Amino acid sequence: MSAELTFVAPRRAKPSRHLADLSMAERRTAVAELGEKPFRAEQLSRHYFERLTTDPQAMTDLPAASRDQLVKHLMPDLLTSVREITCDGGMTRKTLWRLFDGALVESVLMRYPDRVTMCVSSQAGCGMNCPFCATGQAGLTRNMSTAEIVEQVVAGARALARDEVPGGPGRVSNIVFMGMGEPLANYKAVLGAVRRITDPAPEGLGISARGVTVSTVGLVPAIEKLANEGLPVTLAVSLHAPDDELRDTLVPVNTRWKVREVLDAAWNYAATTKRRVSIEYALIKDINDHEWRADLLGRLLKSKLVHVNLIPLNPTPGSKWTASRPEDERAFVRRLESHGVAVTVRDTRGREIDGACGQLAAATPEA
Ligand code: SAH
């Protein structure tokens, strides 16, 4: 007894294993190792991915004596909500999560009339060091596991299903890997998460792969690998500059893979997957918003299967940079359009709750 009370668990290097980390075959093996019939894996999976519950009491199709241990070993809580902030009348909701080792990540749920988009994190922090991004300033803490990534989506799906988001019960339709982290630097876990998100129940959440966007600074070998996974997810490339000289400073990984190489990988992705690639471009006043740069970008993107998302820069605390003037933004759009390139200026939901691009977790004193 006293030994038990004074026992201090050693620090785990990794988050606990969770069924969302595993394929159905692996779940069956894991269940069998716990002394249960393999088909219990399907039942457990339905509870998690369909009914969105981890409450043993609710699992009435499982023997009462087995529920607690199955849940303990295969559905441990991986995320603890630290803070939740809403705006837009509750339609935008940001959650700050603490992971088992104290690392903090955030997810944002955005409800629109016709869809619900969740912006999820794939790493605690980020190692890409882009100077305009709050996450980039703090550096990389660690990769997230597949289940830690999936749990953010399940939490959002649960809130919607339980009518906790204004607008009536709903479902998550879109996932964007635009929270903290560089998804392609955590390739294996992110790919596992994409599979769990898109696999039909009981294997996964059954969200259409067409609604999933993986956003990257442009890690060329990983883009090439992703193209061959047979997953019709949208690729978004954070370009932010059409010329290497400027991009070397805004997206430092450009010193390794140049604009030309990144775009070639993107066109190969579009050709292989038949999916239109998104180009992300944060408009920064007097830095990358010149008409000549719009022209250069237009020439690079002309006649390609591409769509440009212009994001007014969301200034990070202490940043010397700010969003472009409205007239410069309009001129940039016109120049791109003159090359026949499809452009939208992205909605900046969640700004007032630090939920907008690149702001995640930066404003948290515990961080
Ligand atoms: N690492 C990935 C995904 C994370 S961020 C990537 O770079 O694509 C998602 C998008 O938000 C990226 O295009 C990123 O460049 C952009 N972003 C980051 N900080 C921003 C800021 N302060 N204002 C506007 N966009 C920002």
C-alpha cells in the first residue's frame, strides 16, 4: 500500500497508445492481447469514431467487466482542455490542449452556413522558423502522435454532435492541417491521422478526403511521397514569395528547396492526384505585396491546376510587419487575375481570440 502511494511513474517519452493510432487489424491484436475477443475491436471503434464516446458506462454492448480495462488501455485521454475561447457568436471556437507531457497545442473549429472546418495541430511548436509566424518563433517541442492529432477532430465532432456549437447538431466536413506544426515534418503520424479521419466507420471518422487539406512550407521529398499515397487530399503550399531571394528569408527552408523545386513538386502532385493545389500567400505590407511580385507569381502559376489563397498578415506580438494596405491587396489580386489565376482573399476568422493563422498558443502564459 505505502509502496503504491509513494510510487512515482517514470516520465513517458511517448503518449499512451490509443486505438486511433492503430489500423483495425492492429486493434484486433491489441484487444486479443488484453484477453478479449478480437471482434471487440470493431465495437470499441464504433464507440470512439461513430458515437464519439469513451465512457465505459455507455458501452452496453461490451461485457461490463471488460469495459474499464479496454477503455483504459485503448482509449486513454490524450488531450486535456486548458482553455476554450469563442467568437463570431460561438461559430469560431479555439481550444488550447495540454498533452500528457505538458506540451500545449491548439485546434480551432469554424462553423460556416454550409460546412464546418477544423484547423488542427500536427506538432507541438514548429521547427520551420518562419519569422512572421508565432509558432515558428517558439521552435519545435515535439511531434504529435496520430491519436493526439485525431483526438482534436473527435473533440470537435463531439461538441457538434452534442449541440454545443450554435446552429444545431452538426458534423465536421473539412480538416485543415494549418494549426501548429509542419505536417510533412511529422509525416508518418500525419498520414496515419489522415487515414483515421477519412476511413469509413468503424475504422475511422469517414470524413471525405476531398475535405482534407495538408499545408506545407514545401518539403519536396515529402510532397512527392504524399502524391503517391492514393489519397485525394488537397495540398496547400505556403509560398509567400515568388522569388528565392525573398522566400529564403520568409520561409527559411527555401534555402534547401527553391521556389522552382517546390512548384514542380506541386504540379506533380496535381498531375498525380488530379487535385487543384492551393498556394498560400500572406500579404505583408511593403515586403511581398508589390505588383511586380504579383506579376512574377502570375507567370509562375499561369495555366496550372492551382488556386491562390491570399491571407492578410495577422501580425504576431512585437512583429514589425503588418497586413498590406487594402489598395495594394486589391492591386495584387487584379494582377494575379490578369494571368488567369484563381484567387481568393482568405477570411480571417478568429483574429480576436488569437485563433487566426500563426497565432496559436503564443498568447498563453503557461506555454
Ligand atoms: N507549417 C504549415 C502549416 C501551418 S500554418 C505551413 O507552413 O503551411 C498555416 C498557414 O498559415 C501557412 O500558410 C502559414 O504560412 C500561415 N501563417 C503563419 N503565420 C501567419 C501570420 N502571422 N499571418 C498570416 N498567415 C500566417
